[in-house]
Amino acid sequence: MYDRLKGFRDFYPREMRARREIIDTVEDVAARYGFREVGTPALERTQMYVDKSGEEIEEELYSFTDRGGRDVAMTPELTPTVARMVVAKQQELSKPIKWYSTRSFWRYEEPQQGRYREFYQTNVDIFGSSEPTADAEVLAVAADALTGLGLSPEDFEFRVSHRDILSGLLAAFDGDVDTTAAIRAVDKSDKISRVEFFDHLEDAGLSRSEAEQFADLLDSDDLDELVAFAGDDVADAVENLRNVLDAAEDFGVREYCDISLETARGLDYYTGVVFECFDSTGEVSRSVFGGGRYDDLIESVGGQPTPAVGFAPGHSTLPLLLERAGVHPDEELRTDYYVLSVGDTRDVAARVARDLRERGNVVESDVSDRSFGAQMNYADSVNADTVVIVGERDLEDGNVTVKDMKSGDQTQAPVDDFPGDRSSPTYDDFA
């Protein structure tokens, strides 16, 4: 026996049925907004991630030197890859570019609740629009996907912030402040004590009193107060945040959005509005997913200046919220029909199964030469709604037997008229 690797997961059919429903719902919502699916490789050059995040990122990568001597890494995220793809065909792609993709990623991290070394995300991105409506549309896709999965407005919230408000507030303090370090401290402020947060801000260049004042400003929902404190350093960002929230109102998703300046998002390439989705009850203690604007990334990888915004629900954390809210998809296997063959009836049974499948039904039949009882037990184990019994004696009379598995009732139906012109014939059609 071989043990499964730490941080990796197996998904058996019941689990995959629920996962598929979640993924399909998210993708279907994105497609209805006009996002197009793309496919991306599992390997990229390691240097692409080093250039974006620094040498320390290599400690988190599954990276190696391939047989051609190239330093490559299994992709830890999608955004650099789609940025590379945009640059490769930037002149011929119609703007805005709206893409989505669901796939697996790899990071060598310590596994914990909702976090694995191999994980799955659906990325949804818009390239080529700096308008607040693009940010709002991303929020709308995210909200519609969650409500499409059965969640209500009471189940989740989007904590919305703006990276330029944070940097503008920091710039308003005297002294040499390491803005990147301070924003990283903000990003983890809900995971550490207040004292530790102040310590990190002091390390970034604020005095203790300035750190306390900065924290008080973050706690304020009054955007006018921020402008009064920092003036032009935050005025444009505050206006942009308000415009995004106004557009979210037009999209019908403003009710899900709360201003939360403590939300910073850890990745350094975010440039404008950022948001994170949280469980409103707090039972799921970590962020479910997040997103935001990253207007400088395309240019940083060699392309023309191209604004961009997106989000990426993770399929490890999203189920935690669905389970908490009691709306996680059913994991029961479902089969519309089991066609049971008794005796030398395989040709007729195969024809019946084929006709039912052509009508879009899920149909199973015997492939193991099992007895009548064994076939019935199997039909029950795969939750078949209806069993169609094709037996030699029934066929002599020109019939098949149609059995409703829930009630146990059964009746006969003419074999030449089954399924006939019916898309999903049941016991009731012949009783």
C-alpha cells in the first residue's frame, strides 16, 4: 500500500458529484456575464514567480530543473500565467478581455483547514477596463455565484477596501514609512494581537502613537474623515471606491459589500479596490476567497499598460461556507435508470439503454454477468430511480417490466413502445 502525499486529496464519486455542482455553478454564472473559458499549463518558468514575488517565493514552490535544463515550477497561482497569455496576443485580443478558468495549483505550505498543497480555484478576470463598472461586475459575478449555490445575503459579506487609501494614509504621516511592510501588517491584522500589529507598524516606520492613530483611521467607516486627514493622498482613491460601490448598487450587489479598510490582500501586485469574502457568522474564521484590481501586472511582464481586475474562489474554502450555511450540494449518487437483463436479452436491453441515453438520461446496465438479485442490489446502491427489467418471459409477451424503486411498485410496458416518444418514462406512464 502507498500512502497519499501530505497536503493532497482524493475525491471519490460522491465527493466529486458535489464538487462538480459547485464548479459548474460558478462557471455558469461567469459564462452568463460573457466570460470565456481558457486553459493553461501546469508548468511555468520559475523565474516568472521570482520576478513577481522575490527569491523567497521558491521556498513555496514545487520547482525543479527539467531534462532540458530549464528551471520550472508547478503553477502556484493563475494570474501571472494569464498575464503572460494576454501579453502574447495583446494586439489581436478584443478588449475588454474576460476570461475564466478552473484548475489545480500547487504550493509547498503547511496544510490546514481549507488549505492544501494541491488546491483548486476558479479564476475570473477582466483585462482592459479601468472603469468602476468592471470592478462591480466582478463583485456581481462573485455574489451571483454564491446565491446560485443557495447562500442568502445573511450568509456572507464582501469586505471591500482600496490599496491606494491605505498607502495614502501612510504617506500622510511624517517620516520614512515602508508602505509595503505596513500594508502586509494590515493584511494579517485580524490574525494577530493589537500589540503585535502595532509592533509591525513600528517596524515599518511609524511611531507607536502614529500606529495607534493609523489603526483608528482604519476602524472608521467615514470616508470623509479619511480625506480630511490625508487630503489629496487619498481623495482620488476614496472617489474610486465610492464609484465602485455605486456601480455595485446598479448591479444589485451593494448589499453584500461592507467598507473594511483592514482588508488589504497580501499580494503586492494589487493596486486599487480589493475585497475578501467572509462568512457573516464568523464560524468559518478565514477568508473564503478574495480579489481586486491589479493594473500594473501586464506591463510588469512586458506588455502594454493594461488595467485588470478579478477574483478567485477556492474550492477548498468555499465548501466550508456552504456546509456552515447548510446548502452544500448533496453527495448522493444519482442514476435515472438501471436496465436489468435476465437471460438472453442483451440486444434488447442494450437498445432500451441506448434509447434512454439518447434522451439525456443517466443509464446503467449490467456489464458483469450478475444474477437478477445482484443487479437489483447494484441498482439500489447507485440510487436508480427506475429499473427496466428486460427478461425472456416478458419479451415473449412483447413487454418489459418498469419498476419504481422508491415505492417498489412495478408494471409492464410494451417493449416496442419503450421509451417510445417519451423523454423520461416512469412507472406512472404505464400503470
